Amino acid sequence: MDTLRRSMMLLSLLAAAAFAQDPGAATASPPTDAPAPTAEAPATPAAPAPEVKQEAAPSEEIAGCAQGAAHGLPEGPVALGYFEADLATGRRACPRSEAGLGGRFGASIDTPNFYGNLGVNGILFGSFAVRPDVEVFATLEAANFTYTVNAVLTATQLTLGNLTLGGTYQVLNRGAVLGGVSARLLLPTSFETPGARAVGGELGFAASWRPKRWLEVHGYLGGDVTSAFSRANPFTRFGGLLLAGVQLQPWSWFAFVLDLTGRFGEISYFAPTAGLRFRIARLGIELGATLPLAGNDRHDFIMGGRFSWRFD
Amino acid sequence: MTRLVVVGLALALAIAVGTGCAKEGCLGGEDGCRVPPPCQKVAFTCSGGDSLSVETITDATQRPGGWNGIGAKGDVKLSNGVVDVVIAGIGTQTYLDPHGGSILDLAPAGQPKDTVNNVFQVVGILPNDAAWYSTLEIIDERPARVAVQVRGTLDGRPNVPISTRYELTPCDPGVRVRTEIVNGSTDNQTWGLLDGYYWSGRESLPFAPGEGEGFTHMSFGLTTIQKAFKTFPYFAAAGHSGDGKVSAISTASCTDPKLTGFHSDQISAAGLGLKVVPPRGSLIFERFIAAADVRDVGGAIDLALEVRKQVLGEAYVTLTGTVERMGGGGGFAAEREASVLVVEGALGGPTDAGIPWTQVVPKADGTFSVRVPGNKQYVVEVHAFGRKEVERQFSVGATDQSLGAFVLPGVATLTATVQDATTMMPIDAELFVVPETEESAAALTGNLHGRFATCSPWLGPPPGASPACNRILVRNGQATAEVPTGRYEVLAFHGPFWSLGREVVNLQPGNTSLSFSLTRLPLKPAGALSSDLHVHGAASFDSSIPDLDRVLSFSASDLDVIVATDHDVIYDYGKIVADLGLSGRMSTVVGLESTGHIPWLKVKNYGFPLVIGHYNLWPLRFDPSLPRNGAPIDELIEPGELFERTKSGATGLEVIELNHPWAEPEFGRDLGFPRAIFLDTTKDLPATDDGSGTGANVYIRTPANASYANDGHHAQEVINGSDSSLHLQYRAFWFYVLNQGRLKAGTANSDSHSLTDNTVGVPQNLVFTSTTAGPGFDVNAFNTAVREGRMIGTNGPVISATVEDATGQERGPSLLPFAPKADGVLRVKVSSAPWIPVEEVRVVVNGVVVKTFASLPQPTDPFATSGDLVRFDGTAPLTELLSGVSGDAWIVVEAGTRLPLAADLGGGLDLDKDGKEDLDGIPDTTDNNGDGKVDSADVTAGEDRGPLNNLPTPKRGEVGYYFGALTGGHPNAFANPFVLDRNGDGKFNAPGVTGGR
């Protein structure tokens, strides 16, 4: 446990240091061309004026993160992943401040091999746009319920689940084209694994192209590593995720999202994910479902729902 | 960007620091790792204590003795002068252990008392939940310890490493064990890290404290096994062979207050409870498995309580007492005479509310001593002859306590002599003690603390030595046994071709002597050898009958030839036969019953893996220095490959027999190959395997690495067991394969595992061969006759049948086709002993009974020693029998009691997916409501077919009562077929499922 504590402290300190406000950050960061707030895109928190390196969009046009944004409506890829908390899950390119809760239900039913697994996660999540181009975020599986079947033997478990902490730094904001680098840490909070506490991290790049107010094309490319503080082999595993998706938003209160995800690594899959998004003022609702069509992942499907309240 | 790089590096560094540190034991998977010494809180002391040893077995003499001692070349034996433990060498597949590394033997050191079949590690019930060890390392750290460390993975799951260390330190009365497993897969798992203890049903009985438990455990099947999981502080088990070659074991956790698992007479599991184990999760289980040189579980439980005291600080107290017998007489030589059960609870309380904590068999002088947890109220029960005779209540404090004397009722001593009425020479025989009335039977009914068979009277554990259940073996004309007082009929039996002796006696305390003279009846045809081709003894994992009693039972049934067919071990009774002076008239053949344990085989449209069932193979080379005494590994292969593997060990012309082809599966393991693969006997077999994987194709295909087809056996059982249960199914399958032109000899075997489950030689085969039993026995000649079907199968009636061939020669039953005389007749004569009535004679042609000679005259005096033994003598013209049949045909003659009305209501695969299993042509349901038809009204509620019941045995006073009392069944016999090459083309052309009609 000393090792565990030392590692935890080291992780926390380094992560905090990396994301701490830094006067040089503004100059080091690429330019943004965030538009003036509109009725559908309220003003972002005050932030230092970015250095302008390209022509700003005409003032009557909406561009960048505000293009197509409807205030409480979730954006980016559907936040529904296959791994701990939100690890290896597509991330949006635009920072925002919000808090929410959600649930995820996944089922793996492999009858020929007499295997079954049902997982239910009660999730708390939030993000805070430290600056227009920087966001920190967290996802906690506040309750993890697992039911597994091995032939006719079953077991259940209810524990505190995994926690990820991360941040996004928007590195690209050129009109309709947006991009952000994000990093996430999987912290060893979960009690679900006997003799081990899972840890991990992920580095990814999220991109968004918003040519129309009603259309967003988004993508995500990430690489991750997971391991464990464990008395046993930690089974350190690397993986990558490539996601491309589109959001159609016919109305400001509704959007439909379809993502295609390819996962490679020890667990692999190719999976479409569909999502329905709604907003009621600052309240955002996202309903999603995904199922792997290829690869070795054993999920039959994962479905989830999230409610978020936007603050910025 | 810089900060992101920093984050990445920080992450990598943190993970490297946090996850790269030294791992516990072998959980890290490093080469050269060591599982830590188990049970470090536990220590025992003794005088001496310097006799630690570890050796790789190279010779059979190193094998620990006892009926379950199976350690062999390549296995590793640890000893400390207190216990011996043998760990299977890598590659030594044994029972449910797929690849070695399990405990094969555990016994008091130097004592021939191993009662352990196999202790192995599993995490669930599927084949790939078992540990598959690939490396074995001997750890010799004398004088501190000797150990064996085995490492591997779950079977077929290379990403789930598992390691186990077995260790002895000086003075340990058992083996310390630690197992480590880690989930290296990417899936959540349901695991219970457990030791599996394979008892088998007729050997050690598990005992675990629990409300209403002790020796009693809830029944369960594969689909209901989870409900059987319970927690218990320890558990123990003791053998019941009844000959002194028994010991007991117990298991207690070295870390936790409870074990979790389940118990049955077949198998126990004890370890960690079922839990979700996500990827990277690991489990560690440490336990102490003790062995005690005792005849009860109490001695082993004493050790488990000592372990708990050292691990948990839990105190125990010692109870002492004395058992006496009213009127004195006899000692307490065995558990049948006195067994003390200590149950937490109060007198008069519900029987299922008490918590049995231990059980002890008094010493010969009646004294006993046993440990129990202190500060409880106990009821101490003393059982004798399977019945609770005395019980008293005690409040036990924190100190040792004397319980005083318990006085049991007096018993009678029965002495019997049996002789040949003609020669006046003493003979071996078997006595059946039967209460004179139904009322007295109820009062004498007993069992061993609710386990094994219930008998009236209960003279000893049914699976063990004589006396067992209500049977007493007579050796060389003499037998003595203690029997509860009462009025009995005592029946003296010497096989179905002898008269039956009977005496009625009122047994009271003291000695009673009986004499029997039995007469050899002129029934056994000249040139025929009485042969039982399927018997088990204590060498089998599911038999406790000692060798001496086993061989004595062969002689008691007046058998000539016996094939040793112990499960998964080759065995040889030759030495015991010689020791008993029987070599001059009896021959035993070294053989094997291969027994599938690990399901693997898949057939089309059925999701569960299967085993291939049981096959007998003989004659084989017996080499006790080898694993399984030289038997091949019989798991994960199809029958054809099994036959191939066995070929190299054959010592003569081999016979392969398909056993009980349609028997019910046990614990998910099929006992008969055709039933396992859902063979549909309503359809003809394909000429060649089309590769579709259907049951029919699997049945006839020749597997890779084999020159035999899967149906390459030479014979199959048509009758199995003294009560002929499931005969209708075996018979239907035999008729099917005969109709397919795949001619197999039909056999009738006892499949006896004890004196009581089936009587050796009932049924048996009368094999017509030129050789004779005893010196000069020619196994090749004998096997040739068996393979050619020159035999009848019978539990009593003797069928003599002939058909004239084209040259006018009388032909007996045989699989060799011949052209019959055009106007020939079938001649049949059936004879039997006076106590074996024959109700009818049937003639079967191509699977259909075409003629029945019914209502045959019945013998009036079952104990007659002379008179007419012929029950039927008649003929039937072939033209009449073959009417309506075109092409070649086969004829089988049957005799005995009428067969029950039965039909096929289902049982095949649900190929049309309508939720109802399809018909497979094999009867599965009898007319159980007696309305003259077989339909759903005959089926047990909640089932879709069955049961298939025998006709009720006759009641006292009815004809055939004594046969039923001895066998539980009805007279039944068949002759092997006459195979008629009617078109004279020199071969038999299969009539197919239509029977040529």
C-alpha cells in the first residue's frame, strides 16, 4: 500500500502541475476565434484575448465552438464507451462547463461459451472550462454493479467504481474546424478488483468540423494505457481508438448522432454508436447505444443515458 | 503541448513505479517465482520430526497403499513420517484433473489407507475452469520443508495463470496448500477458487457442520449447483471400505473463518466463495488438508479444529465417553457396530435444525474421544447397525468433559455354513438376510447417517466389505456376522444355476448357527463359461469393496471368467484369486473401463460439450508403476482414438465393449456414447461421414489418428445390472445397430461395484468356447467367442436355441452369417432354477417381436433342488418367423418375465426448434399409470418424458418373489442373434430401420 500511496501522490502532483494555470499558456496556445455570445451560445467565461492569426469570421456569422451549438445540448461523440469510466471514449473538441449524472448498462451474453456479464454504472461527471480553450473534466462511476455468469454459477458485486480526471486543450479553432488535445488519467479508486486497483491514462485528439449550423462532423483519435497497482501481474495494456461521427441537429433542441468507432489493442472492436440528444434550456439529455460488429470485444450492446446541466 | 507530454510521462512513470514493483508469490508470473509457504500460522509438534522426504516415484512400491493409492511413475511423493501425499506429475491426467498437478494420494504415512481419489483446483464447473498445470518444481528445503510447486493456467485459457504449492513441514498431519490465480483475461469472471474432492458416491462421505447437515447435503444437479453453495468452518470425509484400510481427511482454511463450497456423495468443493473477479483481479487460497489414521471423520476434524485454534484462536474441548452393549458380547470393531454423532441442539428439537459437528467410531473397547467447539449444547447420538439407538443431551462448557457410558441393545451373532449338497464340500456363497415380515423390515431399516443405500437390516456400509447392507459373504463354507435381533429369512445364494437355500430364524442375543446345502442344477450348458465382463472393485474410483471380498463374490456367484473393468485404471485380480485358492477353476482377465470425465465433444445443434461415455477393453497389460496402471489417457478423444491408444497395451485378441449405451448421464457426463451424441435411431446410419457433425456421422466416423471407427467396438451391453434397469433402451439400441448391419455381440453384465448395488454374475454371459477356466485358460479363444457373439446373456434363464443352416447343420447364436435351410425351424429350449420363473419366450426378427410363447408353467417350489427345470421347449418355422420380411434377417430369442409396455416420447435433439425434443426411437417412458397405453399421462409432472420403470417385483408369496428379493428385478435372458444370409450372397445385408418390412 505504500507503493500505492506514493504512486497516487506522484500522479496527482504531476497531473495538477501540468494543467495548472500558466501565464504562458495563452501565448503558447493556438488562436481561437470564438464568436460573440448568441442566444443559443451564451458567452464563455472571461478569458484573455487570444492572439489572432487568421481572419475572424464576419461578425454576423457564427463559427467555431458556437457554430451549431445549442446551449445545453451535448456535443461531440456520444459519451458511451466500453472501458472504465470514460476511458477510451470519444471526447468533444470544445470546452464547456457542466455537471451531470448518467447511467450505463452493458451486456455480454456469450451462450456458446456459457458466459454472461451485465454491468450497470451509475455515473457522475462534470467539466469546467477553465478558459475558452481549456477544460478539465472528470467522470466517476459512483456505483458499479456487476453480474457475471459462468455456466450456472453467478456472482454479483456493487462497489465504488473508477474515476478519471482529464483535461482538454483546444489547439485548433479555424472557423468551422476545431481541434483539441485531451488527456485522461484513470485513478485507482475502484474496489471492484480483488488484489488490484486499476490505473491508466489516455492521450487523444478530438476534431470537429461544423460547416453548417445543423451539421457537425467529429472525430477522435486516442491512445491509452491501463494497468494496475496489484499484487499480481498488472497486465499493462495499450490500445487505440479511432472514431468518426456525425451529428445532425435539425432543431436547436434535438440532435441525432451516429459515430463509428474502431478500437485496436488487446480488446478490439468496430462499433457504431447512435445517440439522441435533447436540450431543455441548460439541461442536456443524451441517450445512446452501441454494439460491436467486429473484433473480440464480447459486449452484445452497451446503452446509456446522461443528464447534464450546463453552467457556462 | 509540453504539458501534455509531461502528463504522459508522469503517467508512464507513475504506472511504472506503481505497477512494476515485486509481486506476491507467483501472481506476477515471473519465471523462477515461488508461491509463499502456506499456512504460516500453523505449526505442529511431534517426537522425531526429522523424516521429511520428497521423491519422484519411479516404482510401484513407492505408491502409498490403500484402495485409492494411484501414485505412479512421474508423480511426486512428499512425506514427513506423519502423512504421505502424492502430487500427480505433469501430464498425468487423472479423473477431472486434465494434466497433473493435483493431489492423487493423501494418507497416514506408511499406512495402506489412502481414501483420496483426487483433489484438484477449479474456479467453476466448466472444463476450462480447471487448472491445467504445465510445470512442476520440487522444493527441497529440508529440514524446514519439502514442497511441490505447480504452475500453469486454466485449461485452454493461457491468460489465466494459476499456481499451487503443496508443502509438508515436520510433524504436519496434513498438507499445506496455497493456490494463486490472476485474471489475465479482459473479461469479468465469476470464480470460486475451490478444491474439488472427487468421492464418486461409493467411497468417502463428506461431513460438514451446518444446520441439518453433517453427512446430509442438499441434492443438486449441474443446473442447480449454485443453490448448494454454503459456508462451513471445516469439512471432513472418511472411507467406508470396512476392512480397516480407511483413513479420514479434513480441510480448514488457514486464513478465513469459513470455507465456501458444496458437498455431495459424488463430489465436494471447498474454498473461496463465488465472486466477481474483473480483469487483473487475483485470488489466494490457503488451506490445510489433514489426514488422520481413523475410521471416522472425528479424527480428522480434531486436526481441523487445531488448525482453527492456531489460525483464529478458536477454542475447542474434548469429549470422552464409552459405548457399551447390553449383555456384553462382541467388540466395536467397525462403524456398523457403533458410531457416535455429536450434534449441536436439544433433544426433541427438529432434526433439520441441529448442527452436526463431528462423528466418531469408538475403539474396540468402546471408548471414544472427540473434539468439538466449546460452550455449546450438544445431543450425542449413538448409532448401531444404521439406526440411532441412544441419544443424550449435554451442556458443554469451555473445558473437556466426560459423557459417561452409552448402552446399546444386544445383537445376535449369526454363524452359517454352506456346502455343496452333492459333494458335501464347503463352498463360497452369499447370504441375504431378509426380515420375515414387512413390518419387521421397517423396524430394522437403517443407513449410515442417512447416506448410501438404506437396507433392512443394515449390517454394514453397502459399498464396503462384507457384511454390507443385508449381505454376508461366505468364505469356504463359513460366515459369521453380527445381526440386530429379529426374525429373518436367511437366503443362501451360489449363482443362478444353483438351488437357493432358505432358513427362517429368530435371532436373539447370542450365537445362532445355520447350515445350508445347495445343489448344482443341470442348467449351465456344456462348453459354456459363466462370465461377467463388467465388474468393479476398490481400484475403481467409485467402489470400496476390498479385493478379497470382490473376488470372493465372484466365487460366491460361481463364475468362471471375470473381466476386471475398473474405472480408468487397469486392474488385475489374479493375485487375490490365487490367494483364495480359486485359480484352479476361475480365470480373471485384466481389463479397463475407460470413463469420460472431461466434457469436450460437440455435436451439431447441441451446445454443451460431451464425454464419450464408458467402454470396456480387455485384455490389457497391468503395470502398477505407470499412471492409471498403464491405461491410456481417455479424455478429449473420440472412441476410435481411444481404441487406437489401447491397442498397444493389449496382451491378446482385444475385445471392446460399449457399456450401458443409453444410460442416464451423471453430473453432466454421459455414460453411453450413442445417447451422448443424440443418435437418432429412427434413421439409417450414413454409409460414410459427411462431415456435418450430426450424431449419426460422429457415430460412424473414424477420427484422425485412429484406424478404428467410433463404432469399432465388438460388443455392447444389452443387460446391465442385476435389476436389468434400462434394458429396454439398451435392447432397442442393439436391435437398431443389428438392423444397420453393424453386428455387435450382445452382452449381459452386472457392472457390480459392491455386494449390494448389483450382484456379480447376475446377469452374466454364457460364452460358448473351447477353452476352460482356470489353468490353461485361453483368453484369445474366449475373446473370439465373445466377438463372434457365441453367447447368451442371462440373469437366470438359460436359452438353448438353434437354427438349421442350408446344409442341415444346427447352428447356435452367432454373429457369423449363414444361409438357413429354406424350410428350417428355430428350436428353443429354456430352463431355469426353481426360484427363477420364466413367464414367456419371445422371438425377435429384425427388431420386431414376431412370436411370443406366453403363460409358461411356473415352478411351484422355489427351493426345490430337483425336478423339471425346463420352462419351454418348442419350435417355430422360419417361414412363419420371417413372414413379411424381405432380404436378410436376424433372429434373437428372449426369455423371462414379460417386458413392460414402453414408448418413445422424446429425447432426441430439438432439431426443428419447436421446444420439444424429437423422437429418437429409444423408449423412454413406461405405462406408469397402467392404463394400457404410453402417453403423457405416464410422464412425471414437470417432465416431458419418463420414467422408464421396471415392472414391480413380486410381493412375498408371489411367484418370483425370491428372485426379486435377491436382484431387485425380473428373470431376463437373450441369445445373441442368428444372422441369416437369406439370399446366400455370403454376407449380411442390413435390413435398415424398417427391418426389411
